[in-house]
Amino acid sequence: MKRKVLFIITGVNTGGLETYLLRFLQFKKNDLMPVVLYKNDDVNKEFYKDFRNAGAEMVLLPITMSPISMYKFYVFLRMQKVNVICDFRGDFAGIPLFVAWLANIKNRIVFYRESRFQFTQTFYKSIYTKLLHLLTQKFSTKILSNSSDAFNNFYKKNELKKKYHKVIRNGVYIKNTEEKDFNEDVRKKHGIPKNAFVIGHVGRYTPAKNHGLLVEIAKELCIKHDDIYMLLCGKGIAESINDELIENKIKDKVIMPGLCKNIPSYLKAMDVFVFPSFNEGQPNALIEAIIEGVPIIASNIATIKETVHVGMYKVLFEPSDKKSFLKEVLKIKNGQTAYNIDDAKKWSKKEYSQKDRFEEFFLQLT
């Protein structure tokens, strides 16, 4: 009999967490009865439709500390007859897991998808998050993460010893070459010359992604080199950096297509993938670039060092080290890649096998 699993996310939009969950549900469509609860109306209609097509029942239900909100969630759980609850919001799972315990749900999972809080802590926020952490620790039966760094940041060693915990890597979907949209000519579509050298990045605009360094690289290289272009895929980028690009007269050299669904085709249009994040969970975009065979340069933060093969550490630098990023980009432009691309592809395909990693997660739900 299929198990009825409640998954909790923040919104139905095109972020790393939502992409992970959607791919998992598509992969395990015949093995689960999934209910996806989201707490705010930040909804991408196409993404929402994809979840529905994957068999998910979609429910908008905010959950707060108010007794009325918790009672509504308790009634919802009892009516739905859920077997398992999995909240992907890290310490913010505290309240739903507590209510799930009251509703006698035996399998209560928290899954950390970020290695850091994505907001500035204040005195009151610190008290609130510590309370949520205590609830999460107390009422979860399993603690999962996609990186060891998240465990190191959110938990003391003695806390983890008391609970079942496990790192589960992302499962990455690899398109087959015969799929219709795989060979979209991105360069032609966006007016990028065939012989141009394209610096690429995939990720929505957010302070953690460090788009400021990407702009600095563009200002340095796109002005000096007629054949260098930059391709930045992701939501909110143009709105955030457009004025600076115009001011530096490089607007025509930096292509910002917004949200891109056919990522493999965009990766194929890149000559180097630059990923200078300040913090990450486990970046699908970086993994996909490696599997696609695009040379990468990234920040040397703990989660990225966990994500890539040790042979790639040569191309990992401090997120603020513009000089090293620039130097490595030019090396790659001149045909000098510091690591073996084929070895990196082979290792990453094995480590992030969709079948193996999703089966590993599925076992936690049973």
C-alpha cells in the first residue's frame, strides 16, 4: 500500500529545494501518495502544474505559533491520515513536527537544505530560532541534510548523537540527447556570437549567490576583451544589476534571460561556469555544470568542497578573491583547465545518481 507523505515547503517556486522535491516526486510517482503543503502564495504557475502532474495534492496552509493555526494544522493532519511528515525548512520545522507528534504521526522528518540561515540574526530572531531548534530536535524522529556542513552549523555533536541523522546528496536528472528541447541554440537565441567566450552562471538573485563578484568580473573582462560575454540565468538578476551594467557600458555583453527552464542547453552555451557563492546547501546548478562537462570555478566554502571531487579544489577560491577568479577564467579561455573534466563528470554522475540518491531518500519515508 502506498504511504501518504506530507512534504512541507515555503512556496511553490523555482528554487533548489522545490526542484529537488519535484524531481523526487516525478521519479517516485507510482510509489507515494504525496501531499505538498506550502505556507505562502509565492507560486510559479508552471511549477505548480508540474507538481500536480507528478501526483501531488497541493495545499496552501500557513503554520504559525498561534493556537488557532496549530489547531487547524492538527485537524488537517487527522483528516488527511498522513503516515509520514517531512519538513524541508530546517529549524522552522519545529512547530509542524510538534503538532505532528500530538497527532500521533510516527515518522517525523526534518530535512536541512541550507547550511546557514538566509537572514540576519537579531536578538529576538535568535531567541525565536533557538526555540524552533529545540522543538525540531525534540520532536523529529529523523534529521536529514544534503551536507555535513549544515549539521556542523545547526547542531552540536552531542545533540546529533541522540538522534538518527544522515547526509543524503542530491539526485540530479540527466537529460537524454534525444529529448526535444535538449539542443536549443541558446547563443543564436540571445545574439551571442558563435566564437565568443561565454562566462556563465545559474542561480536566482540573492545575496548568498554573490552576483556582485560576477558583475566585477564582467566589468574587468567584458570591457577589455571583445570576444568575452557573460550569461547569467536566474530570477531577479536583470532587475538588480541592470543599472550598474548600463553605467559601465557592458549591458550588451551581459545576457540575462531570467528564469531558464531548459538548463542543459544554457550550460552547453557556456565556456566556463563561475559559482562564487558565500553559502549554499548543495548546489544543483554547479553539479549539473560539472556533469555537462563545463569547466567550473567556484568558491571554497565547506558545502562546495563537499560537493565536488577533491581534484577540483584547485579551482576553488575565497568568494571575495576577484583576482584568482579572473586569473582562472583567463586560463580556461587559453585552454588550460586545472582538473580532468572527464574524471569530474564520471565521479559526479555516480555520486549524484538520481536513482541511487532518490532511493536513499525514499527509504527514509518508509
